Amino acid sequence: MYKGQRITVIIPCLNEEQGIEQVLRRMPDFVDETIVVDNGSTDRTSEVARSFGAIVIREEVRGYGRSYKKGFSYATGDIIVTLDGDHSYPPDAISYLLEAFLHLEVDFLNASRFPVRDPKAMSLKHKIGNLILSLAMSILFFRWVRDSQSGMWVFRRSILKDMQLESDSMAFSEEIKIEALLSPNVRFAEISILYSSRLGEIKLNPWRDGINNLLFLLKKRFARRKRK
């Protein structure tokens, strides 16, 4: 528990045996619940996660967004923190992010990877792709977001009930931020973190995922929102 708030950390994983061990070793003691969503791993990801006390949930249908939605359905904390299982996002920055989250009195805090301080953490191609997608999202939704593709967020679990989250793919990362920005009841902020090189196999296909994410932004912007 952190300052009276119950904390859940959710980590989607696909063959992250090497990275998840390092992530869980650095997990702060105040985290009440760590949920690892195994998205069909064929290595020892689940076994390693359980050995460090994580709750492991299996999601057989592949997809980044699909994994997160499964994890959200099991979360019990007041505040949810997300990060990847490849050790690229810093688990020991969780206290820093929570402090900023509470100090700024927001409901959704996006952890921006920019400026990237580790030259090995992100290729020039990925930097340009992220810039294009963040600019497109900022223009389409009239709100500057420095890192639309970041996978580390801090938010109140209570805001999920009002979100219309559709994507099962990599576009989920930008979609959850859009939903936060579109809600008049959600206060959104962004803060920089130290992003580092990932451990293990790279899953991202920059051209395919980049184009799909751009198309999703257009669909999300011009689709008629359903009323709840």
C-alpha cells in the first residue's frame, strides 16, 4: 500500500523469461498485487513469475490490448501501474510516478520515454515512428501527448468503467490515453522516465504496427462514440 492506496501492477508477457525475473526482482515492497498476464508464452515466463510471488493469468488469444483487458478484469487495487516484462521500463520508478500522480492530483499519468537518454534503448527508426504517431494523435485529438506509445501508465482503476476500450493489439496503448483525454472527468498528465534497452526477443514489427496504429487513430477519431 502506498499512502493509503492499494497498488496493482499489471505486466503483459510473451516469452519474457529473461526480462520478467529482473522486473520482479526490482518490484517495490509496497506493491500489493502484481499480475503477470502470460499471452501464450512457450518459455518459463509463468514459472519464473510465480516464483517471485506474482499472480499469473493466462490469456491464450494473442494481443497486447487483449492481455491488458484480461489483467484489468482481475485487478483489485485502487491504483493500477503498468509496465512491460522486458525490463525496458524501470520498476524502481514506480514510487516516483506514484508521488507525481498524487502530487499532481490526476487520474491518469503517462510515463513518457522521451527524451531517450540511453542511446541503445530505441533506434532512430522507432524514434521517428513514435514522433509521427504522437504528432498524429495530438493533432487529431487536440491535446499534446509526447509519447502516445508508452506502455507505462499510472491510473485510478475506477476510471476504467467509463472507457470504451476496443483494441486487442498494440494500438491499445494509444487508445487508453485517448479515452482518458476524451473524458471530462479524467485529469491527464505526462512525466518523463528513464527508458532502457529491453531484454529478450523483440516482438514489435515497426512497419506493420506503426501503420496499424496510425489507421486506428483515424478510426478512433472519426468513429461515432457509443453512449453508455
